[in-house]
Amino acid sequence: MSSDFEAYEQDFGTVTAEITNKIGRIPKLSGEEKTQLVLNVDKQLEEVRELLEQMDLEVREIPIQSRAMYNSRLKSYKQEMEKLEKDFKRSRIAYSDEVRNELLGDDASSSESQRAHLLDNTEKLERSSRRLEAGYQIAVETGSSRIVSWSSSSEPSSFSPSSWPSISICEATDLPSTHPSPP
């Protein structure tokens, strides 16, 4: 009986070595070739599962005195099988650089152009803010009798005309002065 177990061990070693080799190649492939290799490894993993079942049945038939040694070997083979399955799962989801670039966009200049666009818009916003602040200061300093104040809307995330800020007219005397009065 132990000779059958040892024959299964040899088959296990051969098939798992082939699987390990193929698992290492999977992330480097793409398309139909990758699909075929994944299917092939899947079939070989099923073959290994069946070998482990046969080995388990053989261990049950071995006399009790020798069973502990074969049980420990079988346990290590099962652990190796779990490791192979984890490696196989990782290799299937590991993307090659080509697939990664396809998903994320392989154009590095695209990222640079987006960054440049963002910086341009930030500068425009800062210039507009400075002009508004300067206009407000001029209105306060010149003693304009009327200025426009903007109040914030209740829904700042909405950009429909109904959510635009309302305009109210107020007297310049109602505003706090940021500069001391001229003598």
C-alpha cells in the first residue's frame, strides 16, 4: 500500500512543479494565451486535488504504526496545495504593465497636462479673488454709498442658477472698516 502512496507522491511532485512553472508565466501573458494557460493550470490543480484524495485514502489503509508518518507527509502536501492555489489566484489577477497602462492610461503626458490645467485654473481663481478684494477695498476707501455684497447659498454643491448667490444692496456705513478713517 505504501508503494501506491509513493507513486502518488511522485505524481504530485511532477504536477506541482509544472503548475509552479506555469503560475510564474501567467502574469507575463495576455489575451488568449493567458486564458489557455489559466485553464490548463486549473485542470492540473484539479488533478492534484484528486491525487491528494487518493493519498488520503491510502493513508487510511496503512497500518496504525506507520500512519502518523504518512499523515504528516500528506498534511505538508495539502499545505503546499493551498500555497499553489493562493499563488495561482495572485497570478491571475496580477496585471502586466501593458494591462495596467491600459486600465490607468498609459499616457504620462495626460497627467502632466491635467496638472498644468489645474495650476492655470488655480492661478485664475487667485487673480479673480485678488481683484474682488481690491474692488471691495476701493469701495470702502472711497466711501461709496452703495456696494454689492454676496451672500452664500444654502446649497454650495449645486451649480444651477437657482443656487447662485443672491445680491443685496447695503450701505457702506453698515460695513466694518478695515482701514482707519482719514483725518
